[in-house]
Amino acid sequence: MKKSQIFYGSPHREEIEKRLKKFLNEQTDFLSARTINSPRAVGDAIENIITENFKTILGDLVGEYSSSFARRAMADLAFTDNDGFYYVVDVKTHRLDTKFNMPNLTSVERLSRFYEEDVNYFTLLKINYKINGTRAEIAKVTFAPIEFFDWQCLTIGALGWGQIQIANANVVKIVPKNSRKKWMLELCDTMFEFYPKEIGKIGERLDHFKKIRKAWEKRIMHDPLQLDFNRH
């Protein structure tokens, strides 16, 4: 099976990371004293710069390019390369002095459907930054498909079918050129452990509300109209 040259061929991935880091650190005046302390505002500003300029960063590696996606879409931008591989890119920003952060990546069900086609790559563009005055200094850029993220740094959140999350955004382990098949099999094994635990939790919650219902069935409620009549 042919694979993406960006991720499995020559060091395009690392070069893209270096170019983007340099480009972002050269940007000036896109933040203010008012917005610099808001991770959401900083993240939105960085994301906007990336979506507007990432096609240029990719250079002749890119064929078609799009950054027009709804807020809840799987990606912030997408492109095809010259070999016909399709990349959806989710931009994640992380302020390094925050102690704990567990960003959602994607739904396990959505990813499993997307990866039915070998030409598709769900790609994360993770931007680590630190604050210096009114500047966001980019410390590290990680550009990699989700299958390069080691399961040691991932977890599953109980939302819908399950949400893949980075367990701690300060600790990310990348396995370059990792096998998608191997990673997807690990995903399946992870879900085989996750779902029975969720079933157990649901059983506990059902038991809890059975007790609540019984308590309410036994409760004697006074008729407010009768109480009002007795006052007179």
C-alpha cells in the first residue's frame, strides 16, 4: 500500500514543522494586552494565521487546499497532496505554563469511518507556546497524523461513542512512521476495555435512580390547595 510521502517519505514533516514555527514567531502585533492572557483568544489568533498561510508553508507539496469548515467540523483546514492523499488538519494550541490540559481530538466512530479509506489522514497540528509580554512565543510545532501519537499519551473520554483525548497536553509522545494498522488495532483493544467499564457505570447509575424513584414513590406530598384552605 502506498503511503504519504509527507509522513513516511523524506523529512517533509519535520521541515514543515520548522517552517511553520519560524513563520509564526515572525508574526507581530496579532495579540494585545487584553487578549494575551486568554488561551482561547490566543488559540483563535494562531489558528487564523495558520489557516490563512498554511498553503504557502506546504509549498509545492499541496494540490487542493481549503480552510472553510464549520466550527464543529473534524478539521480546521484540509488539503490533498500531489499523490492524491487527503489530509484533514485539526489545529490545537497549548500554553505551556498551564498545569493540566486534556484536549479532545476526535470521535472514535468518526475516525474509524474516516480511516476506511487509506488515502485519508487525520492530522494534528499542535502548537506549544509561552507568553512573553504581549507575544506568544512558539516553543514547538508538532505536525503528525493521529497514528503517530503513542497510546501512552492518549485516553478516551466518555462522550458519545468515545472521544480520543490527549491525556496531558504537556506530555506528548510521537512515534514517527508508526503503522496505522498497528495503531488502529490498539484503538480497538482500548475500546474493548473502555466500553465494559462504561456499562458498569451505567448499571450503577440505573441502580442509583431506582433508589431515587422508590424514595419519591414513598414520599407524601401535601396538596398546596388544601394547605391554603386550612390556613383560612
